[in-house]
Amino acid sequence: MKIKFGIMFKLFIWYLVLVSIFYGTVLILFVHIRQVMQTSEDVVNKNYKISSASKKMIDSLLWMEESESKYDLLKKEDYKEYFLAAQREFEVNLYEILRLGLQDTGEGGPWMELLQSYKSHYTPPAAESATDESNPPWIAEDIINDWIQRISKARSVNEQAIESSMRALTERGQMAVRWGFIGLGSSILVGLLGSIFLTHSMNRPLRELRRGIRSISQHGLSEPIKVFSKDEFGELAAAFNDMTVRLRAEERMRSDFISMLSHEIRTPLTSIRESVNLIAEEVMGTINDRQRRFLEIASSEMERITGLLNHLLHISRLEAGAVQIRPRALDPAAFVAGSVYRVTPAAEAKDVRLRTSVPPGVPMVNGDPDNLQQVLLNLLGNAIKFSPAGTDVLVSVDWEDVPGGDWLRFSVSDSGPGIPEEEQLLVFHKYYRASGVRDQVDGVGLGLSISKHIIEAHGGTVWVTSRAGGGSTFSFTLPAVRKE
């Protein structure tokens, strides 16, 4: 069974790594802290007690030696009691040290040797003869000094053990801090890297998907987007590509159907139009005024259908790349004046004034005159159609500085109802008509789509700036003829 590395699986692995680092760090800190506590307990419960007891033993031996010297000098029996008391304290501390040493290591070491030496050089007298002159409790001074040296050496070894334990505590503490920082740094690093990786793995397909959706909203169709992963986002991208393929197939089928239908309708429509013209010209006999009026209506409707079919065939050829653009140098002023002249009757019939603004010395542009005139006539026709009576329609030409060459911008501005912002990218799609004019003005929504194809075939761009109730300005760019 193939494992699917989906978003949930990636998040689970990321969280698992973070949790493992966290609990691993906690475990290491726990081990070091436990060793620190064990070492501290040994130092407090053993080494410090041995150091304290050994110091008391040295004091006891010194007191024993001093008591013997004072007795020899003063001959007071009290010093014998002092000697015995110091001796008992010496024995108590020695056995306490032996207990601590045997409890920890099982062997007494120098302390056991000291006990054996003590037992071999001294046998405590009975209580009733402790003050007897014939059985004095004294120990030779050289033996006491030897015991003091032994205790001092053993005490020095114990102090070294304390110092070593304190160094070990310091090292353990530093190691715990080091591992804590390593764990913290690793957690932060893994968190950042995981966040970057997950963000990148999510944002990259989403960015491609946004690009595809934006392409559909702007151009009507989109190229297949790249599939970067096999997770849910990859499935979404694959579904989007499937949808794009199906949309393209349906668009191609629709274009083929419209092209075929247009060709099939043109022949009978031509026959009907010629028949109507023959009847209207009274070739087949005289007609009355009422018949002539209906024949004129029929002829007008056939002209409208013929224009629609021509538009459909034209846009089908544009989309298929069958229409060739033959650019040549055009005078912008003459180009604008010719287009304005052709729509002047329609503007006068609606009481709309046409104004032009072409700066002097404007350079020539490269373009196909027939196709470009169709673009400008489409824009002027729409501007006149949607402008209220008594308003102006302005046609202007401006310089447009674009990196890589000089361009001219042609604009047609009206005072119509305007286009909502959310619909401005859609007005250049085939068959789309703005929501505010669908039921008020005739048309099928092909003029702007044809214009967009023609301008883009010239290498330019076309766009609209508008706001609801504030009129619209349709603009397009054309390359200027460079002066050598």
C-alpha cells in the first residue's frame, strides 16, 4: 500500500519531530539533574560529615596530647578524665567515619588502618583503674602525631573528593544548560524549517491555482497549472487542470458549432435576402406600401442577423489564428478622424457630441487599418449607445511610455452608467454583457471580445477604467513607429 504524504501526514510528522525533541531534551535534563542531586547528596551526607568528624578527631588527639602534658606538669587527676573524654570522642568520630565509608564503598581504607593502629597501640583500662598510677591511660606522643598525620592525609583526600564532586556538579550543570539550549535551538530550528516547508508546500500550489483562476477571470481560459505535490493541494491542482481541459474542449466544440452554424445559415440567409430584395424592387410584380414596409423590416432583421454571423465567424477565426494581421504605418489623427466620421450619424441621431484630442507631432503607429478601425468603431458605438443625450464622447491619443519601446494610447470616454468594478474584467469575455444593460440594449457581447483579440494580435493591451454612475473609459495601446 502506497503511503500518501498529505497535509495531515506532514503536520503529524512535524509535530512528532517537535515533540520528540522536546521530550528528548526533558529526558536528558532529568538524567543530568538526577545525577547532580545524587552527587550533592553524597557530598552533604558523606564527605562533609567525614570532614567534620576528621576535624573533631584531630582536635580530640590534640586535647589528649595536651591533657597528658598538663598532667605531667600539674599532677591533677582531672586531666586523666579529660584525656579519656577526648579519647571516647575520638573513637566515636572514628567509628562514624568508618560507618560512612563502609556504607558507601564496603571498605574503610585509611580509616580502617587507623582503627587497627589505634587498637594495636592502646587498650582502654577498666573504669576502676583509670586513675591508677600503675596503669595510666596515656598514648605515646609520636603515635598521636602519626595518627594526626594519617587523619590529615585522609582528610585531604576527602577534601579533594569534595572538590572533584563540586567540579562534577559544575560540569553537570553546564552540560544540562548546554543540552537545554541545544534542545531549545533545535526546537526553534525545526519549527521554523517546518513552518517554511509547510508554508512553501501550501503556498506554491495555491499561487499556481490563483494564477490559473486569475487567467480564467481575465482571459476566459487558462493554461494547465503545474502540479508540485501529491497531497490535497496536488489533487486540487489536478482537478483544476481537468476542468481547464474540459473547458477548452467545450469551448472548442462551441466555437466549431458556431462556425458551422454560421456557415450553414449564411447560404439560406443570402437566398432569403436576395428574394426579399427582388420583391422589394418589384421584379416579381408591384407591391403596395404596407408590403414594402414589412419587406424593409425583414431586410433590416436579415442585415442584423448577417452582422451577428459575421461577428461570430470573425471571432472564431481570431481564436483559431486564421486572421492575419498586416500592419503598416498609420497616421493616428487620420485614423481617429475616419472612425469618428463613420459614427457621426449615429451620434447625431442620439444627440451625443463627438470630440477628439490628438496632440500635434504624434508619431505613426504600426497596425492593420481594417482590423483596428473595427476596434475603434466598436468602442465608439458602445460609447454612443450608452451615453445619455446631450453628453460628450471623447476620443483621445496620448503618449504611453512602456519599457522596451514607445507606445501610443487610444482612449474612448463616455458619460454612461459605468461598469461595476467586479465586472470590469469580464466585459472582454465572449457573450458577456454588464448586468445593468442586459435588458436595455441589444447585443450579444462579442464586440469587446473581438476588439481584445485584435489589439493583442498587434502586441498591445486593452482595458477599461470605470465606476458605477461615472462613465467609462476604454483604452488600448499600439506600438509607435520608431524613427531611425
